[in-house]
Amino acid sequence: MLDEPRSGRLAAWGNALIAGLAAPDDVAGEVTGGDTVHRVCGLPGETGPVGLTLGLGRLRALGVTGLRIALPVPGHPLGLSGPPEFNARALAAGEAVIAVGGPPVGLVPEVTEAGPRGDVHVEVQWHCLEVRQGPPADVPSLGEAERELAEALRETTEALMKLDVAGSGPTAHAALDAYRARAERGHEVLAPGYPPRAVRVLALAQRVGALVAIATGEHGAAVSASEIAARAELLRPVERTARRAQVAAYNAYVEEAERRGD
């Protein structure tokens, strides 16, 4: 969770495009990021894959008013509402985007990498599939997510101290230094149209996720498989909280629009 999930970028900037708050070319650039190209296949009314800009425009023309995300893992179908076929594809990818309004469809990314190390070309194909309309699983409100994250950050800091990650070697020091530098620099998250609280919650979720990633990495104080497993078990609830908060933040645009009755 050191970086934004592709589903998060697609939902955030797709929402900005749907709302008319961002230009199509800017949206395509933000969603693609460092990838080579993104395409959308299986869209209603299209016979083959289309470019990202055309795909988002097609969804808007079909009546889609917003985009939500899901970040499921085994045993925790976070943000999903079915059917089983879509859930299985989303779980395999670890993420998905669900359209709000318009036809009941969702998008699951398939990532393909090619090329030598240092010059890897990444292509992403978003598969458009039918979804079941219904409330997404286990997504908290922004307020609830913010409260949970504050407690999770304290728990993660305590866990790091208990596991002596900072004192476990040069690799851990490098990871912690990189995290601190990233936190100090700050970075733009989400897209135009999101409430400030969502931006705050996402930034905090990314901080917690970064700390969990460092604590559960192989560079920590644990040297045995049992100690690594114990560390992962200790931090699993914290990682779950951070994922839930990420979903709440990315979905805040749709929740705010529904609250206003847009």
C-alpha cells in the first residue's frame, strides 16, 4: 500500500471526468501513471477493446454517475457485492472498480509486463463485467475510518518498537528512511471534487500501510519463519483497517454525491 492502487486512480480521476472537473487527456495521464497503456474491453455497445478516454466517456454516456472501488483479499471481500464470478476475478486481481448508475458493471484490471529489467512495459486491460447491485461489503464511513486509523497508527508504532524493526539492520533502516522522506515530501492524492476529509483519510491510510509493509518485510528483526508469521498475525488487523480506510476515501465522492441527492 505504498502506492495508489490502479483501481483507486481510475475511480478518483474517472469521477473527476464524469463530474466535468478534469479534462480527458489529463485524466488518462493520471490513471495510466507509469504504465504504458490502459484499455477497456467488454463495454456495452463496444465490439472490442477501447482506449481509456473513450472507455470512460462511454461509461458516462451510458449513465454512470460515479465509480467506487473494492480492495478484496482472501476472507475479506472488501467493497464487493457480487455476483461470485465478478468477486472471483476481483479477488484474483486484489482490486476492482464498480460503476454507480447506468448499467450494473464493474472493471477488473489484468496487468501484463514485458521487456528487460529496467525497461519493463506495463499494459493494463480493464475487463468490464456484470455486477450485482447492492451495498458494498464492509466499507466504513469516512468518520469511522478516520477514528480507526488513528488507533491503528498507534498500534503500528507500538508493534514496530516491539519488533525492533528499526534496529534490525541496514535494509530496515533504508526502508524507514524512505518512508520518512516520502511522508515529509507529501504527495497529491485523489482528484478534484473529493472532500478534504477524504484526502486526509487516504493520506493517513497510506502512512499506516507503509509502516505495515516495513514491519512485515523480510528485513525486520525476525529471523525464523515462525517469527515472521507471528509478526504478520500481529499486524493483520492494522492492514485490514488501512485497506478499509482506503476504500472509504476513494468511495467518498460517490457517498457525498448520494448524500446531496445528485
